[in-house]
Amino acid sequence: MKEKLEELFKLAKREIDGSLTEADLFNVKSKYLGKKSEISSLMVSLKDMTNEEKREYGSLFNKIKNDIELLINNKLEELNSKVSYSFDETKDSNSEYGSLSHITIVSKQVTDILKRMGFTVITGQEMEDEYHNFIALNVAENHPARDMQDTYWLSNKMVLRTHTSCNQVRAMENYGAPIRVCAPGRCFRNEDIDACHENTFFQLEGMVIDENVSINNLIYVMKELLKEVFKTDVKVRLRPGFFPFTEPSFELDCSCLICGGKGCPTCKNSGWLELCPCGMIHPNVLKMSGIDTNKYNGFAFGLGLTRLAMMKYNIADIRVLNSGDLRKLKEFNLR
């Protein structure tokens, strides 16, 4: 077995050295350290060994896993250090050029901040199956929570995802625990459209699973994230909420930056804007995705990127962002 493990380490090192992107490295980690990896399969044989063999091979397993993780982290730092941007000062600054959308810019800012906190950015499909969008998130077929997400079913029995939470299920299935990921993306719901609701919007799912994770970790991540996005301390509050996939569940609100907390149509005259449903991941969700709940727990949050863009750029009506009306969009300076 020792020779086999050493050979797997050599293969992993070769693939890590040849990785060109962050996604390549994440795939290597899944291949060699995921719950379906050959190394994990070999670890199962420990239960049939003598105590002396368990001590010998257990420490070897841990060393190889730690060495692979160290190589991946070092390679990731190397790749990030090579990212560079150029600016051509000879370009005519008076000419009209297109730009990234407000939501794209905010999404990039948020993912960059979370990456510095150790999160890996992943993506997911917009057309989901019922299991990953609902059932694996503890939302059974007849669960009343589905009434809040009256949504778009397709002729192939798939659904346009109603949230980015399905990414956390696929991440747990593919990569196991511990894990720290974020997944930005577009979502779809049959909403009554008004100043702060649209049928198409953007979210970012964040998830941390490890040993001894607490709600304090979640609050810290959110406050640091918002402070960096808005470049100032942002007043936030947690309200008790209900989501089938978290327990306990909370609604994280931020003081409305459009009206300064005085009340406006965007915040429904409350002075607060709901920004981030969050909570500790429900044990049922962890178990359905193969996570050992005796060892691991975690938190998850669904950050509203569209609402975050509205706050950052002082956009009072969400419908402007999907309108494609350049006359309106030009009113909000990108910075």
C-alpha cells in the first residue's frame, strides 16, 4: 500500500504542476482528495488493519493528504501572482466605450474578497433537476416552502434554478469536507415585480464546512465582506428566519444606503433591505450529500448580488438593471 500511495502522490504532483487555472487545481483536489478518490477508497481498508498498521498507515495517509493540499495552495498562489492588468494611457478617454454591468463588477469584487478569505469560486448550471434544487436541500415535494418559489418548469422536467443553493449540494457531492466555496449565478422566480423584486436576479451562494464552525464565523465573514464592498462599516442586523436547508436560520439585513435608513420604496419604508438569507447548514442536507455530521458542520449564505449592486450604485429600482435601457443605466456611475 505504501508504494501505491507514493505513486498516487507523484501523479497528483505532476497534475498540480501542469495546472493552468484555479479550476484545474480544484479538479485535481477532487480527483485525489475527494470522497470518491482512490486515496479515500484505500483509507477504508484501515478498519481491517491491526492497531500497529493503523498507526503506521494512518499517519502516512495524513502526510500525503497534507502534502497534496500544500502543493495545491502553493500552485494557487503562483497562478494568482501571475495575473496582471495593463492600461493604455494613449487611448482617447473621451470616446464612449461599453462597460461591464453593475452586477458583474460587484460579483467580481465579492468573489475576489472571498478568495482572499480562502474560498474557491465554482459555477453551476442554470437548468437544474428537482433533486438538487429542492429535495437535497431538505425541501420535499409537498413542502410549503415550495409555494414561496413558484417557478419555471421546463418540458424536460427540469427547472430554472430558483436559488444558487443547489451549488452547495453539488460541491459537497463532488468535493466532500472540509470545504469553503462560493458560487455566483443567475436565478429565476415567478415574482410580483416591483422596485426590489424581479423574476431574474443574481445571487452568490457561500458555504463553509469544517470542524467546530459557528454562527460567529458567518457574521464575521459577512461584516468583513460588506465593509470591503462599500468601503465603510455597514450597519447589519440578524433576524430569525426559516429556510428548510439551514437550522438555525437568519435573515441578514443591511441599513438601506439609498435612503440612509429613513425609509423609501426600495426598502419598503423600513430603513432596512433584506440582503442575505443565511444560517447553519441543516444536518439533513449534510447527510444527504454524504457529509459526516458527527465530525463536520457548517454555514451557508445566499448573498443577493443584484441588491448589493443597487446599494453600491444607489439604484432605487431593480427593474433598471434588466431593462437594457442605456439612458437609465448611464445615470449610475460605475466606480
